[in-house]
Amino acid sequence: MKKRLLDFIVCPSCGKDLSIRAFKESEEEIEDGLLLCSCGQFFPIINRIPRILIGELRKSVYKQFPNFFVKYKELLPVEGFKDINYDKLQKKKTLKSFSYLWSKYPKDLNEWEKNFKFYFEPIGGLEKLKDKVILDAGCGNGRHTYCASKYAKEIVAFDLSQSVDMAYHYNKDNHNVHFFQADIYNLPLKRNLFEFIFSIGVLHYLPFPEKGFKKLIGLLKDGSGILVYVYHSFPKTSLNFYLVMLTNFMRRFTTKMPYKLLYFLSYPVAILSYLIFVVPYIILTKVFRIKKLTQTNWPLKLYSRYPFNVLINDTFDRFSPPLEHRYSKQEILAWYERKNLRDIEILGEGGWRIFGLKK
Ligand SMILES: C[S@@+](CC[C@H](N)C(=O)[O-])C[C@H]1O[C@@H](n2cnc3c(N)ncnc32)[C@H](O)[C@@H]1O
């Protein structure tokens, strides 16, 4: 954690400023330590990343990083970590250092740039990100953080999962980037501060997606823009509608599977989907040049532009989260209208990419 992150964060419980107690630091960063609030809250900084989670979610940090808690037991204030069971942690000490899925994503800068341009199309030119203080909400492996950091003055990024560790790893040479682990519903961020916010493929996984969206709007400076990508719904007349129903049905079982097994099964499903939908689309549009098809909702047509491993990873993504919401154009526009956002730009294809400015 760079000390500059303190300019952006506050205690998620009381909103007061936080201070740092370092256990281990290098010239530029706090490697291990604590964030402290005068209200009595403590948040661990582990492997250079603050883990700012409260309530039940806090316990997941103990499970993810038992080594930290065992190593620094003597330095941790007893009143701040009453709920730790050190005997249990001692047994867990061999846990992996980052979430399973993200370890499967290779760093592929060409692909990342291509994806970034696609998602950011509605903002009307990437130069609009120039010298802005930006928030990446739900950064995953940090691929968009990486691309946006080339334009941003400072970019702050968070994720609920341990994917932030992978995101940190990919962005470690970018000096204007800051990460922390937190839940979108309880963010430790100052209000009205960010000059651009983006959240790509995150809100539709929340139990209450619009509530997450409203939290982000509160962090945005007046006159600044927010870009969101969420899945779109399909009419009952489309084949996609039934494919989504089938996916939702299968998710009842797949969400209970171990990650390794699910990732393994994503291969045959992706191969089958590619053969049934993507290959005919490529043949019809590229060999027979039936250009009209590019304007249709042909299932999975987006994957004709990406390497095959993107479909494997997206297949895993589709079957692993416990829930997923989908929106019509009117429904997603209504989010922006209810918060009085102006100059709204919306584009389809694979989902809604929607941008608007706060008044
Ligand atoms: C499909 S990934 C997208 C990641 C990234 N935005 C991208 O486009 O590569 C969805 C991400 O949302 C994160 N997420 C889900 N619920 C969240 C929450 N309540 N708070 C913060 N992040 C959350 C997940 O951990 C996951 O990394």
C-alpha cells in the first residue's frame, strides 16, 4: 500500500480518517501492517493490500491469510481481533495465495487493450480519462486498471475477492495505481471525490445491483462520468433466452462444485458452444459473407473476435457465481435516470455498456 492511498480512504464504519501502523515496509509501500481508526476499528494490510472488510466478510480474510495472523499475533491489538481462532489458523497455514480462477488468466496485453477499447466505447474517446482520479469498482485481475492507468492521474481499484492480489501483481510497476480488498456495499472511500468511475461486469452479480450502483454515484464528483457494463436480458422469442434459462438451471449444480472441477468442465462446454455457435457464425459471415448476421443476436458471436481461452474463462465465470441479473435497455437506462445522470450513451453487444455524467 502506498501512503497516498490515505488521501482516498476513510473508515467504512464511521467515516473518519485512518492512520497506518507498519510491521514491514519498503521505500514506496507498506508491505504488512494495520490501518487504524479512532473509533476502534483495525484493518490488516497484507502483502501490500489493505483488507478493509467488516462483519462476517472479515473472517474470510483470516482464512485467506492465516500466515499473516500467526506471524504478527503479538503485534495485533487483542480488542481489534477478538474473533480470531489462532489454533484453527495455524492448521490452515498452507492456503493458496490467490483465487483459483484468476490464476488461470494469463497477462495478454493485446487482448486487454482490445477489450478495454470495446468496453469504453460509449465514453467517446479514451483521452477523456486523461489526468483523472479514477475508481475501478470490482477490478478482478486488474486488466482494465492496467489499461486505464496509462491515462489516469491516480487510479484506485478494489475487489471483494482475492483477485486483488493478482491485480496488484499485474500492476506492480504502475506507480499511480492503488488496490484494496472491500465489498462494494461497505466501501471505505471518500465521497464526491472521483472524476471517473467504471465497473465492468460486476453489478449484475450483486444481490441488489442498483444499490451497488447508487453507492458508486455517491463517490463521483459532480460533472464526472460513470461507465457500467451489465448483462442484457433477451426476449422470449430469442434462442438466447432459453440458453440463459438452461445456464441458470445448471448453475444450481455448478455453484456447488469445487473450482478445479468446474474449470475442467468449462473446457468441454466451451468447445461444444464454439462448435455449435461460433464456428458456423465465422463460416457464414467470413466465408459466405452474410453481413446481415452481424446485426443479429447470434449466440456467442462476440467470441469470433477473441482467442478460444476467453470463452473457456467466460464459461467458468458464467457457471461459478451464485446469482446473475439481466436487464433490458429500459431497465438499465432507468438506473441512470433515477440518479439524474445526463448525456447518457448506451451501446449493446454482449451486454449494456452505459455511460452518463453526474449533474
Ligand atoms: C466478471 S469479474 C469482472 C472483473 C473486472 N471488472 C473485469 O472486467 O475484468 C466480476 C468481479 O466482481 C467482483 N465482485 C462481486 N461482488 C462484489 C462485491 N460485493 N464487491 C466488490 N467486488 C465484487 C468479483 O470478485 C469479480 O472479481
